[in-house]
Amino acid sequence: MSAEPARTTDAAPASTGPLEQLLIERIQKGAIELPLLPQVASRILAMVYDPNAEAAKLAALIHQDQALAAHVIRIANSRPT
């Protein structure tokens, strides 16, 4: 049994919209810059992947960024439809 290597194509799928096509083209050309994460967000991500992280310390970090805290509260309070 032989596995075929994954094939990559330069063309965007036909079902993508104009914005998606533009993003795909820019990513393929290496002409896109992603914004840097704020320091608090990068520290939170590090804690999320740390199995020894404490919830209280994670909450304290989230509270340092008001916009992020508001977003987390909004998500926590949302109800599935």
C-alpha cells in the first residue's frame, strides 16, 4: 500500500468569495502580514496550553485586558441557539 503525497494547487476553490480569493493569493505570495498579539493575549495562550496552569491566574490575566475580558464574558453568557 503506497500513500500518495498531498497535492497543492495554486488556484483557489471555486466556492470562495472575492475576499477569500484575495487572502489566498496574498498568503501564497507571502505578501500578508498578520498582526502581533498583545502581550496579555500571548501570555494567556501560553497558559491555556500549560497543563499545570491555574484557573485563578488565567482569570487574573484576562482581567488585565478590558476588551478581552468583555469578549470572554459575552461568550460565557451566550446561550446556544
